[in-house]
Amino acid sequence: MDAMNSSFTSSAQLAQSGQAEHVINSEKPIFIRPPTTDDGWGIYELVRACPPLDVNSPYAYLLLATQFRDRCAVATDEEGEIVGFVSGYVKVNASDTFFLWQVAVGEKARGTGLARRLVEAVLKRPQQAEIRHLETTITPDNEASWGLFKRLASRWQAPLNSREYFSEEQLGGEHNPEHLVRIGPFDPARI
């Protein structure tokens, strides 16, 4: 079965075929895997339902699900509904740094540690073997993202640093400032 072109109707089938990278064991299993073309709209809908995340176009999520699929992951429930998403890229000028663009966890999966599991699933892939730093930008009022990064730094026993990166003025005066947050260096074996 070609995962890029197949319809994603059964997460259980993906788990059995080995195409799901991780299965989170709970009463209601959650499957983590690379996204496919069929996931673009579902990712868009998930991010729209997760304020204060900035919503990109459906086209952008289709590009992430295809052109950047090795750097992204989706989490689905047993019915195939997308309940989590993470996207990022390896920085061109710092090949040991993964920049985390977005993490979204839907209402159904909140409080399960899914955001951490999504990030770690992507960082454990062979394509990220050289990664020693994780970066993102976070607005001062995004408590969920600050909490995630603090938990990751603690879990990985790595330093966490932050500084203002984009001011409110640079963002057009209609967006809170963004702080650049960096974890690392970390030992990949701790992930």
C-alpha cells in the first residue's frame, strides 16, 4: 500500500502494516505517523480549532504533508480523525537544529502528553539523527507551548534559553511578540 496516495480510513490497519510509527496505548489508541496528501484538510481544520495558533492556508498544510512529511507527523484516533499535528524543518544554516513550526493537539487528545510524543516521534526519525537543538517561537501568553518546551528541556536534561525574536511592531502591531526558544544541546538518546 502506498501511504502517500492511500486513503487513510483505518489507523489500526496502518499499525498492523507497520506504517504507524508509534501507537499510544490507552483506552482509545492514538497513532502517530508521517502525514499524507489526504491529511492536508484535516490538519488545516485541526489547527483552526486550536487557538492561539496561527492558521495557514490549506495549501500550506498540503505542502507540509507532502514536501516536508519527513519533518512532520500527524496523530489519529481509531477512526482516522486527526487529533494532533507537528511541523518543522532542519535549519539550513544550522544542520544540528530542528525548528518546530507548529504543534496542535485537538480537544479529544489534550492532557495525554501527545504534543511531547509528536515532537519526539519526529526527532527519533533517522533523518534527524544529527539534531542536538530544538527551536521554536512562542508568544509570551501561550502557556501550553511554554509548558511543553519546559517539560521537554527537563525530560531531556538540556538547557532552555529564550529571547525576544520578533517584536509586536515587526509583526504589524496586530500580533503578540514572538520569543525564540531553544533547547540544547541535548543527547538524542534521552528522547
